[in-house]
Amino acid sequence: MKPTFKKIIILILQWEARIILKKYKPKVIAITGSVGKTTTKDALYAVLSKFYYVRKSEKSHNSQIGLLLTILGCPNGWNDPVIWFENILKGLKLIFIKGSYPEFLVLEVGASKSGDIVKILKWLKTDIVILTAIGLVPAHIEFFGSYEKVLIEKAELVKSLKDGGLLFLNNDNVDVLKYINRKDVRRISFGVSEDADFRASNKNIFYNNTKDHQSVPVGISFKVNYEGNCLPVILEGIFGDNNVYGALVSIAVAKELGLDILQALSALRSYDAPPGRMRILQGVNGSFIIDDSYNSSPKALESALQTFAEISGTKRKIAILGDMLELGKHTNDAHFAIGNIIPNTTDMLITVGLRAKVISGASLDAGMNKENINHFNNTIQAGEFIKNNIKQGDMVLIKGSQAMRMEKIVEMIMMYPEYKDQVLVRQEKEWLEKI
């Protein structure tokens, strides 16, 4: 889409969105952070949709134009002017003809540079804001300049809260608190720290046995502690701290809205978690894949590797890691730091891309056997290698930044590639046409 055309479209859709929000008065929930936005959004949608008519941001449409499309209930027109014209007409129809509209909107709010969220504040007012984790070297830091500027930008979203609104804060990521000055909103904390209002404890991976007595990880469980209550939470088919945090804050929101917590827990048990975020898939030759191919940043990758290390019952743990992009001056140090923890989490390492080669070198220096380290320039080469070397009982973790297209490796070794449209990220025509 050409810049001028895009600006015109945004102005029109923004005008329509403001009128629609004023007319239909949905409760608006906005989620931001540098890690875990989409998992939180999807977990919260799973819970709230048990009780209300809810709409969420599709996939990771978290830019300003993505938020506008969510409010209007329209698809991304990409470079097709006909679709954009149809979107504008749909907005006008909602304005001039009373129609059915969601009671709740669950919006994922991203920021790739300073000022992105400030633009949204001009037209968006929220009832609930959720701040997820923010890593010390967060995604897109190259375009912010510093960790502090990322914190400032994310904290801007709190200004969108209406008087008396609810602010849910990740209690394990307190640096952002110094940039939040609102006294007229209610704060609720969530996390694993003892003083969190909603605390997760006793996190475990649970397993099933296959016909040949192989122990297969199938999900995670934990306990949620709040107001003297302690309830079990079970999440099937997914792993990782991000999913724990997403479920935890969803329970917190349900409680604050006065919803039935047992129904909320039931909704979370097997909800349709987003593709490419620590989802387990069957692989070829009796292997298993932890598909975390959506994106990568230092905090998210370290968390994924820690979860990987906790899994038991596998023959080999194979990590296939692509470049972490948009880290600017932190690029080399961030990749080197990951390499240092590889020997304690992984049996075999495969790296993809120029930057990820630093991970290979650092893992070798940290004591990993050279025979268990392989590096490739692109995903196709790496995919062919692992496809020819994967064995029964192997567990493969696949992760890298979006531009690395690590989902191509997942497709090459997944048991049922015919279902890729349902389970893999970036299967839209526009993505598939890219190299």
C-alpha cells in the first residue's frame, strides 16, 4: 500500500472507529508489552467468549490500522483497493444502520518505534489495560534506542484508561511502574512473586504415554492463588511461561468482572492457542516439535529454552534457532548470551542466519560438542538437514524472528503438513509470496 493511500485510509477508518465505539459502547481491553501479547489476547478471548459476544484482534494485527480493522470487523486489504473500499462501506453501514456489535473488544497494541502508542491515544479510550512482560532487550529495541524508551512507550497505553478503569500489571516486570502515574485507576498485579494479587505456583509439565510407552509432553499445569483461594489450571497442547502468564491474567480479569472462575478455567483447558507460540506438534519419524516460530527476542528465547530444558522423556533435544532481528547495538551480545545457556538446555543445536552464527560459536565456547552444532544460511538448508537426521523420540524446538521464516522448517518436518494452514503462522497469500 502506498504511503499516501495508507494515510487516507487510516484517517477514514479512524473517523469511523470513533463513531462506532461511541455508538455501540463496547468494553475495550487493550494489551501491550514486548512478550506475550498475543498469547494473553487469545487466552482472554477464550475466557470472555464463554460469557459475552467478544471480538479480538486477528492474528497479530496490533498496529494502528490493525486496531481500526478489529473495531470495524474488517479484513486487511493489503494492496487491494477494492477490499479497502469495502471496509470503508462496512464501517459506514455500522454507523448509519444499527447492527449487532460485540460487547467486548480485546485489542493487541504493538509499538515498533517511539510515538506509535501516542497516535492511538488520540482516538482510543479503554476500560481495561494489561501490561505483559518487557524484556531487558525487547523486540524492536533497535528503533527505540534504549530499554527505558520501550518502557515509556508501553506505559503510554495506561493513559487511554477511563477514570476508574482496571490496570493489570505483570508483577515480575516492575521497571515499568516508575512510568505509570495514574492514581484514578485500580491496579491488579499478576505473576509468580509472592506479593502478586494473582499468583501462579507449582508449575509443571504433564505427560501422556504412547502405545510404545514413550512419554510425551502434552501441556502445562499450575495453581492460581488469589484472595485465599488456590485453584488448579490446566493448559493442553502448549508450554512456556508466556502461556502461564496469559492464562493467569485472564483468570484475574474474569474475577474482577465477577465471572464464574470454574467456567473460566474450563475455557482455558484446551483453547485454540495462537500458532507459532510454544505449541506442540507431531513430527515425522515419531518426533515432536515445539513450534515457537512466530518471532524471537532474547527474553522470549531464554524462556523457551528454559521450558525446553524442563521437558523429560525425550531421546534428543534439538534446538533450531534463527536470527533475532531489530536488536541494534545489542545484537551480538544478545546472541552470545543465548549461546552460553545452550549446553545446559539442548543436545543438538542448529542455527540459521548470519547473526545466529554467534549462538553457535558461543555454545561451542561454553562446552558444547562441536559435532552437535550445525549452522546454515537459510531455513531451507536447515530444514533439509533436520529432515534427514530427525529420529524417533526427538523433541525439536524451532524459533527465530519473523523475517527468518522459521515456520518453513516446521512445515518440512511436521507429521501432517496438509494442515499447515490451520496450525502454522504466516500462511496468508501475501506471506507465502515472499521469499
